[in-house]
Amino acid sequence: MPEKVLIYSRFPKAMVLRIGQRYDLMDAAGKPPNEMFAADQLAGVRAMITAGGTPLGADAMDSMPALQAIVCYGTGYDGIDLAAAASRKIAVANSPAANASSVSDIAMMLMLAVTRRLLPADDYVRSGNWSAAKPSPLMKSQPGNAGRRIGVYGMGEIGRRIAARAAAFEMDVAYYSRSKHDVPYRYLPSLEALVQWCSVLMIAVRAGADTQHAIDAGMLRKLGPDGYIVNISRGSVIDQQALVAALADKTIAGAGLDVYEKEPHPPDALTAFPNVVLTPHIGGHTVESHTAMQDCVMANLDAFFAGKRLPYPVTLMA
């Protein structure tokens, strides 16, 4: 008999199809498990799969008294109460670097699209204004990217790939993270120093209490009227209301966003700006990334049920 595994977050069926060929999946479809399954069914659950951003606290863990492993589909784990898991001796694992290449590709796509004004250019052609030779202030010449200062906030696997891609575009790259890394890029001693230095700020840091609204109104003012911000990390890192205000009063030049404080993101003031490029959290949404994330999930589950050490554990930071 295949082992039972609870699916805690809401996932498209295609994303868990391979996993379901190996395990007996109990799909809660993103609803509280105790609303979908009887207490005696949950009592036997030893392992679960979740999306890292989905809130998962002590109460949910307590509804599954036999729970011993929480496996994240993806690199993030910010929604999980790690202290609660640790106190209950529940192991937490993720899929590190599985989607790093595709997420860094999206970061560069957003950066290029917003700095080279792709959306206004596309509209200029589609509207007929180009063929009619109608002037557009949005189509005036913009600074190119060779020599542009790219600041990468966070130098994990995604940050490293963003930096490498930016360097290939002949950009000047610097970074800030909690510690200095052995990478060929300039390290700046604080986030404030990085924001003041760069003309494009790339957010590639993990979400957490220490990064909540790290980019606030003050930081946006430091970025300045020629500065752009790109976020492929978590929406919580940017104070979204402050970002809207900064765009409205031209405190910054523009933004490229794949993540938001609330997802899915509804049309609002943010969606009205022509100097903002928006994508629906698709950074890791490629065939290769999903295959790699599924491989990590199954490797973690296989090790757990075999009584072995999880290959991709998440540990509490000191």
C-alpha cells in the first residue's frame, strides 16, 4: 500500500500528478484539512506537501498528531511556523534551487521590459499610433542597460543567477545580503547603501520577519526618480502602498513585479501605471522547474518514509 500524504495547499492537478503515482494523496484543495477529512483520517497523516507561502501554523499541525514531515513544493517556506514545527519534532524540507534559473530569467525579463518600456512600445504598435506617426512621450529615448547599476538584494541561488545574467548584459553588479559571499560582485555593507548605489534594485531575498517591508517609502526615495525595482521574491518585502505612492508621484521610474502582498493580485492602482510590468507569480512556472521541484518533493518523501535523513532540510536560523 502506498503511503498517505496530505496535500495542504491548492495545487493544479498536473503539478502533483507524478507525486500521486507514488503516494496516496489526500488533497485538501487549499481548504482547512479538518473541513475536508474526518479526524480519524487526519490522525494517520505522517507527511504533508505544502506551498511555502501558504500559512501553516500550530493549530493545523495539531490537527495531525502523527505528522512528522512538512515538505514544501518550491524553495519558499515563509508561511510555515518553523518554531512550532521544531517544538513538535516535525521535519521541514523544501526544493532548494529547483526553480532558480527560471525565476532569474523572469527577473531579467521584467527588468528589460520596464527599463526599455516594452508595454508602451507594444501598445504604440497595436494602437496604430506608430503607423499614424503620432508622437508619444513614452517612446522617447531611454538610457540603455550597458553600464547600468544593478543591485541584488539577497545572494542565494536566485540572486547569483540574476547577478550572472546582469553581468552578461554588461551591467555593473553589486549586492547586499546577511553575509558576504565568494562571488565576483561588489558587496555593500547595508541595504540602504545598495539602494542608494543602484539604478535597478532586484529583490531576491527570502521572506521573513526581518525582510517584511524592508523596501518602504524611505528606501524608495533613496532609489530615486531614475531608479527601478524588480521583485521576484515575495510581495511582503515591499510596502505595496508605499510603492503605489512612489509611482504616482514619480519618486521612482518604474517597477517590474511577479509577486504581491496579496495574491492573486486584483486590478487596482498598481495595474494602471504604464511604467509597471506585472506577471502572475510565474517565475518558477516552467516545465523544467516543476519537474525539478517534484523530484525534490519525492526525494524528501522517499527519504522520510524510508527512515532516512531528508536530503533538503530547512533549518531554523540562529
